[in-house]
Amino acid sequence: MDKTLSRDQFAKGVEEGWVTPPQKVGRLGTPLCQKTESRSIDVLTEDRGE
């Protein structure tokens, strides 16, 4: 199940400070491959009681 942030969620995240808006335009670097127990969005959703 792939979940991405909606426009409203992204705007709320920037407003609350847990999403950093882009600083420049261009290609993204290679993503880090890290093993995690949970996704950030799941933790935030649980924290908010959604």
C-alpha cells in the first residue's frame, strides 16, 4: 500500500514544521536505503489520532 501526501497534507506538514519545503528546483539525489519498523506518515497519523 503506497500512500503519498495530498496537497492539503503537504501544506499542513509545512505549516506544522514536519515537512521541509523544497529549497531548489532540480533532480533529487539517490534515496537512502534504510530499514524501518514503520513509515513516518503512519507514526504521524497515529500521533494525531486519525
